[in-house]
Amino acid sequence: MATTANVHQTKWWSGGKSPFNMEYGKLMMWYFLMSDAFTFGAFLISYGSIRFSQNFWPDPNVVFNAFPGAGHANLPLAFVSVMTFILIISSVTMVLAVHAGHKGDKQAVVKWLAWTIVGGLAFLSCQAWEWHHLITGEHATLIDGQIKMVGQTTAVNPWGDLASASAVADALKNTSHETLVQLISSHDHSFSHEQLAGMSQEKLMSMVNAADLHIRENGPVAFGGYFYGITGFHGFHVFSGVVINIVMLIMTQKDIFQKRGHYLMIEKAGLYWHFVDLVWVFVFLCFYLI
Amino acid sequence: MSTHFDPTQHISSSAAYPEVSFYEHTDDATFKKKVRKTTILLSVITIIELAIGLAIYTIHKGENPSALLVLMFKGAVCILTLAKAYYIVSVFMHLGDEIRNMIMTIVVPLMLFIWFIIAFIADGNSYKNLRNKYDKHFQESTMPAKHHSAEEKPADAGGKQ
């Protein structure tokens, strides 16, 4: 078998073998992930570009300070750190699933893939809660010379600079009766909502102390579009990753990989899942930390 | 029998080359140790990042926020994030275990980001400076005011609903 020996001595690029020592599908998954990295990179850099073009940008610790079940407690970074750890742990369970696949251990693959899916669903639930909280939140904001109760949307940002006491005092004159009732009932619990609603505009305005309200101006509108756009695009990746993992789980259960002789598909799904975790690391940095 | 060498004769039809490794060569104990080490490392870096995030929050709330200190903390968080990315890609995604040719086809194109980030951040910054210089209304209406007296500082910044 002299020819065999010759073939093995050839150089990487002289043909006859994969110069990257990698299966085709896995190599293409890497190149897809590289292009996806540029997509996410372009989004995040565009966000950075707009942020640097503004004199004021909301402080993430002020925007993201809520925690499910904690009411109005001020807990900056708490909930997003839970989301980050969920994704790190699900990445670890995916590593274990891929490793079990290398050993051909079907039961272990099923176990770790199932935990990875649970982690992905937990992350998506967290994101759903966070979005819901941001969109439906009612923050007293100084917009067009009057105070309005608004949430974070792509059209309005309630986290601008703190408005001056004089501007707030002027704005109160133009503010609707209903908003005044909401404003007072949110921090003064000595009257019921019905009692306040029955009071006159003048009475309500005399109860409001402009200096105590800490009302903010309408902040940069681009904040909402970028936040929902980029975390939404990442969330869509998590969702498709969960779907891919479920397909992998079903294929494993049906012994498809066992018959094929290898679990390379699990490895490719694993690469995608780790990439989702990798992107979150940067989304976490750009939106929540700096 | 032909002496022609068929590299695919002993493996399944879905794999083209015999040297493609379907099985890891590291033993179980080494692998588990490596994964445990990386998990702890990623968790510790995340906790440090959170601590820095809270430190920035405290500085912002303080009487005289130091812009330089905030910038240094933000730089530190960026470096820690790059460290996290390195560990995820090299250990979890096993890129560190691939051969050099392969690693380079992934890493070299990503170098484009160095220009990409610097150019576009600088562009945004320059746009802001030009607008502040020539559009005084923009500057006056968006520049954070220095009118906040101590009593106006929010105890729970923006936490109301």
C-alpha cells in the first residue's frame, strides 16, 4: 500500500483531503455565523454611532431597574443578570450535549439537549416580561409642554434628562385631569383613585409638588427602536435556536444519529446556540452596562 | 483488487474525508475540568461586570460624577466582554481546537470590526460636534442641564410608574 502512505504525506493544499480538517456542513455553519456576526455587529455599531451623535442618552441603570414581583423597587441590572446567567448555563448544557454526542451516548444527549431547550425558553420568557414591562409602563414625562403618562415605545422615550421644576410647574397647567389623578395616586396613597377623580383640576394641582416629581423630558426617540430592534433580532435567534434544538431532540429520540454513526448535527446546532450566547454578551454590554 | 486509495471507504457517506474527526480525543476527566473552569471563569467575569455596572450607577447618582472614572470603568467592561467572547468561541465552540488554517479564515475577516467600530463611532461623534457648533437650538434643547439641585436628585431614579 505504497500509494496510501503517499496520500497521507501530501501537503494540506495539494488535494485529496480537507485542508480545514472539518466536515462541510460544520464549516458552512462557521461561515454563516461569521456573516451573522457582521449583521449583529452592524446593528450594534449603528446604535453606537447614533448614541455618540446625541448630547444626552438615557442611563441604562435608570431604564432597566425592574424585577418581576418586586413592584416598584429600584433594582438596576438585577433582572438582566438573571437573563445572562440563564444563557450562560444553557450554553454549558449544550457543550455537555455535544460532548455526549461525541461519545455516542444517546441518553445523555437527550438529557442535556432538553435542559438547553428549557434554558432557551426561560430566556425568551424573561425577554417577553421585560418588553411587556417597558411598553406598558406608565412614566410621567414632559412632552410638548404637558405631562403625559407614557411607556417606552419606538415613538417615545420617557427617560430624557430631568425636567426643571419651573418647566414642570408650567406643564402641570396643561396636563389633563386624568393624568393628574394618575400622577398623585402613584405616590400618595391617602386618597383612593375614585376620590381623586372626583376632585377639581385646581384641587389636584395644589396637591402636586413639582419639585418632588422628578419628571423627565422626552428622551432620544432612537433608543426604543434600537433596543427593541436589536434585542428582538437576538430574541428571534434564541427562538430559532430553540426550534433547532427541539428538532435535534426529536431526531436523537428517533435514533437518526445513532444509525448515521455520528452526532455531527448536534455539534452544528451547538455552534449556533453558542453564537446566540456570544451575541447576548455584546447586547448585554451595549444596552445594559455602558 | 485495485490499489487505488479510497479515503471514504471506512466511514459513512455523509463525511467526505477520513481525517475529519467525529470523536474528541480528550478524555472525559480533562474535558469536564475544562468546561467547569470555563463556566466558573465566565460567571466570575459576569459578576465583575455587574459590579462595575453598579459602580457606574453609583457614580452617576453622586454629587460630582467624574467623567474620566466612568469612561475607565466602561473601558474595563468592554475588555472583560472581549475576554468572555474569547472563552465562549475558543472553548465552548471548540475553535481553539481546530487547525490554524481554519481559525484564520474566521478570525481574519472579523478584523474588519476594528475599522468598522472606530470609523462609525468617530462619525457619530463628529456629527454631534458639528451640530452643536452650527445648530445652537439643537445644543440648547438636548444638552443635559446643570440645573439639578441636591433636593431634585431622585432617590429612586425613574422608578415610578
